[in-house]
Amino acid sequence: MQSEQSGHQETPLLSQSDAELFLALKNGQAAALGIIYDRHVGLVYGLALNTLGNPQEAEDLTQDIFLTLAKGTSYDPKRGSLRTFLAILTRSRAKDRLRSRQSARGMLNRWRTAEPSELAPNLPLERAFQDEQSQEVSTALAQLPDNQQQVLKMAYYDGLSQTEIAKCLEIPLGTVKARARRGLLRLRQTLTNFA
């Protein structure tokens, strides 16, 4: 007997307009949502897919639109059709998702291209530690013979290769390599003594 009653209730719902179904949904008749869904899922999914270009995202958005409708929205049947309301809501939410996706991509791209110093917070203690290390290196470098200092400064501060240094100083490449190697060994020894 109960199934006859529920069958009786659904038949009138099927013949109701969208506005009447929406009011029935607001009044707690959950079956009204199923009928609204069946009537408009094609429109909502089609618009979502057209805007987002991804079937999975379109399905998710379609579900969200109908859940929003079930939870109660600002739709007013006096202001227009439910179909128009759903179309506008779908386009709006799809565009929001696109903006969110673009924003996330932009942030990811900025993160990928960011300098390591931009990623880590540059705290005052870190800066002080870096300054102290830089000062120790400068002091240790000053203790090297001039020819070793010159080669190391050209390599590490000016970014020149050993071949370029040899050409600039007009000395053999082997001499540049020997000076750099001896200078680095002395520099390491001096810095170890600082620690």
C-alpha cells in the first residue's frame, strides 16, 4: 500500500512545472530533485563540458550544481525559469573553476621558475649567517698569494672558465689550473681553521 502511495505522489510531480518542482523540493519532497535532474542534466553537463573541456570536471560540476539546488539557492521562480537559472549558475561556476585552475597553474609556474632565495624565507638569522660566511671566505681569500686570488676571483666572482682566464691573463691553461687547485686547497684549509 505504501508503494501505491509513493507512486501516486510521483505522478503528480512528473506533471508539475519546474517552478512547482522547485517549491516541492524546498518543502522537503526529495523526489522533486530527481525529476529536475532528469529534465536539466543534459543542459548543465553540456555547458560544463563546453566551458571546462574535461569530462570528469564537467561531471563534478554537474553534481555540485544539483547539490547546490537541493541545499537551497537564491533561485526565485518569479524572476525567470529554472532552466535559465541553472544555465547561468553553471556558466558562472565553470568560469570560477577555470580561473582557479589558471591561478593554480600560474602559481605553479612562478614556483618552478623562482630563485631558491625567493622560495625560502630570508630570515634575519639566515642573512646574518650568510654574511658571516661571506666575510670568512673574503678573509680567507685575502690570505692567498695574489696570483691564486686573481684566478679564483675571476672563476667564482666573474664566472669565467679556466680557458677564458688563461686567455685574459695570457698564461698557459695548465698554470691557471695549478693556481686554482692550490688556491682552493689553501682556502679550504684556512676555512677549516675558522670553524
